[in-house]
Amino acid sequence: MTVDALDRQGVTRPPTRDLGIMVVALLAVSTSGPLIAATAAPALAIAFWRNAMGGGVLLPVALVRNRAELRGLSSRERALALLAGLLLALHFATWIPSIRYTSVASATALVATQPIWSALIGKARGERVGRQVWVGIVVSLSGALLLTGADLQVSGKALLGDGLALLGGLFAAAYMTAGSEVRRSVSTTTYTAVCYSTTALLLLVACLVGRQRLSGYDSSDWVKLVALTAGAQLLGHSLFNVVLRTTSPTVVSLSILFEIPGAALVAALFVSGQHVPWLAVPSAALLVTGLAIVIRSGSRTTEPSVPVE
């Protein structure tokens, strides 16, 4: 299938292989929230370290195994990979600080608008986004809102936080879209090595400007940072980047909403004093229903012809 054909298709039904990969990725990213909450380090510094460690693992591998591909990247591929790194950094730099200005519920609910932004970006690029896709997005988003319990406030401080969280969702959707373009012709290892390294450098600048503490943590916090990198970053984010080769950014963005009930379950199992909220069950049901509607609305894509290492 040609790139032009993929552009015209818009939201397509993911291959069965991609669905399995997304399940594993979701299990990995669901550990992110509990680990971040349990780590005694500034949130933006945590975002820096997870990308710096991830890039530190992937870049040497890419330099050894994919050196020819790195050298052969076209100017467009290189620009899009760098853009994806910038957008991911902007996502972290807007959503994480938003929690300081508004409630966690509002921030989580507003960043969960990512699928809407993905669909709007796709539509602006000329992709077909049918009525069933919008219905599925609304159903899934209802499930996310049910569990997060958004409580939008009217104070100036809260509105600033809400705006930052909304931008966080937009930047996350744009990051997924840019990544899907790169993944059409570039392997996962090469793309993620460039993307995560770019994100880490930009977040380092943000941390230095904001005077965020980057060291002096307890050994237990460093263990949690390593676990966050290995799980949510290298396994979770990277596997989502694998499926972007053949699965629409809108579908991937919708699937990421399962991180909300997933994180609640992980916290209940491994964090003292946490429990699974009863709303997690109807919330997950709505998420599954919405995702199923979107998937059923699309035609099936072809299997990838680009290596995914």
C-alpha cells in the first residue's frame, strides 16, 4: 500500500498483531503514574531522566546496528523525528506543570482529549474521519471522564492549569502524528533514539532554566527512575511507536486512555493505601466500547514492510 493510499484512508482497522502489541504497551505505561507519584523528584526532572535514560540505551544501539539508516535519513525524516522530540518535550512541559495550577482530576481529564486532537489533525491533513469514529471517541472519552471526575474551576490559576493540560493533550496528539509519518520509512530503534534524545536535551534546558533539582535523590528513587524508563518509556512508549507504522494515531491515542484505569489497578496492587475505584469497571467498559466502534469503522491495513527493531 502506498503512502498516498494510507493518507486517503485515515482511521484504519489495526492488524491483529498491533492490537497485541498495544496491550503490552498499555500494561507498561500503566506503571508510569504510580511510579511518578512514588518518586521524590521534581516532575519535570523525572520526565528528563526517563527520556535521557531511554535515549542513552537506544542511541548506542542505533549507532552500532542502524548507523547506515541514521546516515541515510532524508531531510524530511530527520526533521520529523526532531519535531516529534520537540512535541513530546512540550507535552511533558505543559501537562506536568498543569497539576500545580489545577486539580489532578481536571488535568487528567483534559489531557485525555488527545484522541479528539488526533482526529482533528487527521481531518486537517485530508484524512477521512467518519461519523462512527467520532461516536467512538465520544464514548471512550466519556469513560475517561467518568473515572477522572473532571472538576473544572473558574479561578485564574485553575484556568491556567486547565489550559496547560489541554495543550498537553494537543502536543501528545501531534507527537503521535509526527511519529506515524517517520515510522512509515524508518525503523523504531532509529526513530526513538533520535526522538527521545531530542526530548531529553530540550527537557534538560527546561529543568536548568526552571532550576529543577536533577540529582541528590535517594537510591530508592533512582531505582524507580530506572523502572520508569524500562517500563513506561522503553517498553510502553516504544511499542506504541512500533504500531504507528500501520495503525492510525487516532486509534493509538484512544488506546492510551486505558492507562487511566490501568494506573488505578497498578496502584491498588502495589501502592499501600490505594484501592480500585468502583467507577473503573464502567469506565473501562466505555473505553472498550468506544475503541471497538472506532476499530470496526475502519478498513484493515496491511502488515508492515519496514523493520521494527
